[in-house]
Amino acid sequence: MIESSSNSHLVNVSRARPSDKPSEKATFWDFCSVTEYFTPKDIGILFVGFFLASLTGAGIPHLICVVGWMLDVFVLPKNFQYTCFRLIAIKIARRIRRTYFHGILNQKLEYFNDSKNEACNAKFENDMEKLVTALTDALPAIINSISQIIVSLLISFYFSWRLAWPITCLGIVAFLWILIFTAFGMSATRTESALIQKTFNSLTSSISYREFCNKQYSAGIKRAVFLGIIAGSMQLFLFSGMGLGALYGNWLIDEGLMYYPGLIFVIACSIIPAACRFGQIHSNWINFMGIKFVCRHVRHAKDTQSVASIFAETDIAPPNYWTSIAFKRKQFLLTFLKNEIIIKEESFHPRNTLAFKKLRSSAFGKWKVYGIGFIFCLIFAAGPSTFTFLNGNLYEFYKPDKTKFFQDGITISWKYLTAGIIACIGGIISTIIFAKNGEEIAREIRCAVYSDCIQRHGTALTDSIQRSLLPLLLESANNCKGAFDARLSQFSVGVFTLAFGIAYVFEKNLVSAFLCTICFVIQAINQYIVFRIAHIHTKRAMVDKNDKGRIALLAFEQLNEIEISTSLEIIESRHDSYLSYAFKKHSSVIAVQALKYTFIVAIPQVTQALAYVIGCYLVMEDMVRPVVIYKVVQTLYMSAFSISTIAQYNADVDKARLGALNLKDVLTDNDSERSNSNSTEHRRVSIHNIL
């Protein structure tokens, strides 16, 4: 009787199932469904962020026109814009996580026996990161780029439509060029991501894994080529814009069709950077549309729950496979929680282990290749100083006793073009050289990890051993190469740019250079202090969050299958409690992260304005010519942007040290080094603190 009633229940439920299966493809409606998680208050905050982001983009052309004008457009909007978008991102992420977890927690057991659902569950947290990135970075970047290009065109055509239209044509070329190579770079990145997904399947034999490593190496080089072309092309188009402006603008001045030579700088340096930035809107849009993937997971969980057919849990005698599927449910939920919490036991100050020292000596053993790379970094780093130098020479043409400037414009336009081509080549080659070395290091590490595992366990690796290799092959290897790949190139360019800028300005005028340098040195010190405060505060908040997550994870692991089935509401409540605590910790660091963001982008504008104020005083005292003040301040201003790049490299080195720490058994043969493999400092939680 029991069996027949159970079978009849199965029949009734299966008949109620809709004939059409829910689509598993992310659609535009999935993208729109994210609005379900917005409250009216969230929408209001988001519109404030929209407005501030628009002001930020519009403020860039205004600053080029009158330095120091509308400084509040930079400082306040950038701070509050980041706060608005970041706050909304973590609030929406918390609601979606809660909805998805509630959905899978209350699923029938049959749901957890489907491999497709398991695959979606494994991707959920990665797609959640895409949503946070979309709302925090991609959306404001889209708004900034659109407002910047619109205001740049309006300002340029208002001041001189005759000069604006040819530079706009060049801007269209720059936009299309950057757009195309950005698309190529994104395609190469997707190829790399697709290869990463195939890592586990490539571990079947040494030959297949070697071929897989070579494919990863080639994909990394291809991506670096496209990124190098983009970086170099931006310099080329900026120089070309000024060269075209010098050529055509001086002809307009000779013909009496334009009267202010300063408009050459205003129009060229408004349209070209805006066009290059607008060329990256495709990548920002793709990142923004990543919202639909996480919404697809939530929809899939809801749809599956509504059509699931399985025996009722109130049946007196459930089928024999109940225990095995219940165990799968526990592992399913455990995977979700582990991915959500992402506990990383990291030291605040990772040390230089023997493994990292060996890795560093091996990398810099190719000193000839790195030497060539540093030379091209020098060439690329000379770009900002050269740009300001040529701009200053352009303004030297205009003297009261001179009436014709076109021939001088032809001469200096060739200089602009030559300098732009040289800087472009330097940027491309330096990026490729360092990226190639970084990919070689990653490939050697991956092969060394696999060979070491073969020596320890033999050629027939079990699934558990293969899965244990994945963190080393993916995360650790990628972290290790970060200190020696294109990021080292960016760091070198930043250092050289700063050195060139300081050396150049002191050659021009000692007094103005000294006073203006003090302003930018104070800026650099303040930036470093704010960066360190933000880093330490964020890391401590995440450690506290991880402690709470570790407690919740241990509590869930101790539950057996039957306890999970009878404690769904309690588990749901505890998960909500953790999400609230995590939101509290994430929101506690928004202010300091917004301050860091402001100090990266907005504070240099303030420093530039203060330096020009000092320069104006020196000009009025006849201590220096106005053109010299422009050369000094603008060179220091463009060089100072490298400070944030230099500061970021320290984090890349720390990641490389942590990656080497995980690989010490592979990279070293020192027994004492291996014996200390668990010496990383982190907070431990007691089992007595659970629940």
C-alpha cells in the first residue's frame, strides 16, 4: 500500500509538470530581473551616483580649459559616487545571495542529483563577483565615458568648430582602433578563461598537460600583445592629436580664423583622451551585462523548484537512495558556502620565503631580456615629459613681432608624430617582453607542480589528487607571475616617468621646480598613507568576516544529512545572520575605499591647481615665464599619476610571495623550509564559539 501510494504521488506530480523546460541561457529578461532586488531607496542612491558620475566625466574637459576650475567636480563627486555605487552593489549582492540560498535550500532532493545544477552552483559566486564589478566599476565607467565625450565635443566645437572637426575625425579613428583591439583583448581573455575551465581534464597524462600549458602560454602572450597595442596607441593618438592641432591650428591662426593658440591644447587634449576612453566602453558594457548571469542562476533555482518531481518527504518509507542524495545535498550546500565565504589564510606581511627568493633569482636570471625590456620602458616613460616639452615649445612660437606660424607648425607636428610613434613602440614591446617572461614563469611553475605530484603519487592520479592540484596550478601560479609580468613593466614605467619628470623640471627653473615638487611630494606621501590605511582597514574587516564565516562553515559541516533535513529554517536563519554581518563589514570599509579612490583620481587635480597658484605668484614677481610654469607643473602632474601604479605593485609582490608560500614544497628542497609550511599568521577560531 505504501509503495502504491508513493507511486501514485509520483504520477500526479509528474503530470503537473509544464511541458516546456525553463531556458538555461542568460537572456535580457534575466538582466532586467535584477531590478526586483532594488528598493526605492536604492534607486534614489543609484540616481545620485549617476549624477555624480556624469559630473566627473564632464569635469575632465573643464579642467583642461581652466586648471583648478570646478575642483569640487572632482573631489566630492568621485568620493560620493564610489560610495553610492559600492553601497548599492553590496546590498543587491546580499539580497541575491539570500534569495538563491533560500531557493536551493528548500529544493526537493532530486535537484541535488542533477550535474547541471551542481555546475551552476559552482559558478554562482564567480558570477556574483561579476555583478559587484558591474555595479561598482563598469556602470560608473560607462557614465563617465559618455559624459566626458559629450562635454568634450561641446566645448571643442563651441571654442573653434574649424579646429574641432579634423581632431574629431582623428578621435573617431582612435575610438574605432581602441574599440577593435579592446574586443580582441577580451576575446583572448575569454580564451584564457575557457582554458582554465579545462584544467582538470588536462591532468590525465604528462603529454596532454604539457600541451595544455603551451596553450595557456600562447593565450597569455596574445592577450598581452593586444593590451600593449592599446597602451602604446593611446600615447600615439595623443601626440598625433596635438600634431594635427599644431599643423591645422597654426594655419587657422595665419588666416585669421582662430585667435587663441591655447585652443590647440584645449581641443586636442579634450577630444582624443575622451575618444580613447570611449573606445573601451564595449568592455565596460560587457562587464555590466554580466549581471544577467547571476540572475539566470536565481531564475533557474526558482523554476526548477516549481517543476521538481520527487517523492514527498512526508512519505513513511522513502526510497533506498534517499541517504546518498541527501549526502549530495549537504555537499552541494557546502560547496556554495565555501565559495561564498572564500576564507583565505593570509599574513598581513608575507615574508620572502626561500621559494620566492628562488623564483625571483630564476626570473631575473634572464637579465639580458629584462634589460631590453627596461630600455623600452624608459622609452615609453619619456612620453609624458616629451609631450609637455613639445607643448611648451609650441607656445614659444607666439611672439608679438611674429605673424606667420604655419611653417613652424609643420616642423613641430612632425616632432609630435615621431615622438608618438617611438612612445607607442616602446609601450608595445615593453609590455610583450615582460608578459612573455611572466607567462614562462607560470608555465614552468605549472609543469613543476605536476611533475612533483607525479613523483609523489605516480602517473595514475585520482580525482581527489587532481582536484587538490587545481589551486596550485591556477591561483598560486598566476599570483607568482604577477611580480614579473606586465605589472612589473607598469611599475618600471611609473618609476621612470617620475624620475624623468623630476629631472626635466629642475632643468627648467630651480625655484618653480622646487616649490611645485614639494606640492606633489606631499601628495605622494598622503596617497601612500591613505593607501596603507585602506589596505590595513579592509584586510582586518575581511579577517573578521572570515572568522564569522569559518564558524558558520564548521557548524554546517558538523550536521549530518538528517539534521540538515530537519533544520532548514535554522540554517536559513544562520545564513541570513552571516550575510548581515558580512554586509556590515563590507559597508564599514566603503568610506576608506572611497577616500582611496578619491586620492588616486581627484587629489592630483587639487595638487595641480595649487602648483599653478604658486606658479602665478612667481610669474607676477617676474621670477619665471608662464610657459616655463606650464612645462614644470604639467610635467609633474602627468608624472604624478604613476604614483598609484607604483603603490599597487607592492600588492602584486605580496600576492607573489603568498603564491610562492603555497608552492614551497615544489620550488624548494630545504627540509626546514617545508617544515614551516603552516607558519602563516592568521586568526584561529575555537569550536566552542560555533553558533
